[in-house]
Amino acid sequence: MSNSDIIAAHYAASDRGDLAGMLAPLGPETTWTEAAGFPYAGTYTGPDEVKEKVFGAIANDWDGYGFALGELADAGDTVIGIGTYQGKHRETGRSFTARVAHVWKFDGGKLASFEQIVDSVPVVKAMNASENR
């Protein structure tokens, strides 16, 4: 299975709502970085921390949160997923869409890191009840 196939399988699991499948490529040393300015910003290590700090937080805060993959670029040890996030914030009832890129880096056939690059402004606005529509 190529690096690109591994990441394609992650996104297919996401489409099915299969959290275990989404976390399958992560090893105990894999780092996962959510962008500065994003509500869940930070760097997390290993599948358990990512499950709790990223996917658990998202599941708690959003309805219909998802990622629609538009393009998967295979650059060997780097794979880039480009697409769109969408969701509706449970507390404010506000929806958003935001463009995003995911940079996946492999080392020796194992996933070493994930980095999110996202337009976080629409996400933060959807979470802010006092924000003008």
C-alpha cells in the first residue's frame, strides 16, 4: 500500500464515520498539528491524544462536521489532501465552510506527521454567538 493509498483510506474512513479507520495510520510517535487560530490548535502525539483533543472535541461541538476531499496530491513521502470543512455549531446554530489543506509526511513507510493549514476565520465566526452574520 502506497503512502497515498494510506491517506485515501483515512479519508474513506472519515466519509463512513469510522474513527478507528481514521486513526489507523497514526503510530504512538505520530504528531498531529491543528493550525494556530483554529479552535483545536496545538500539536498532539499518537492516536489517543488525537482522538480526545481533536475528534472528541469536534464531535462535542459540531453537528454534521466533515471534510470533503477535492484533491489528493502524491509527492512520495508527502501526501497533501485539499478540500473543504463544513459543519454547524451546536451552541450557536451557525454553519460554516472553510478551505483546508492537510500535509501528511511519512518516514520509512510510517506516518510521521500531519499538519492542518486552514482558513479558520469562518470556523471561529460560526462558534461566536456575538459575531455579526
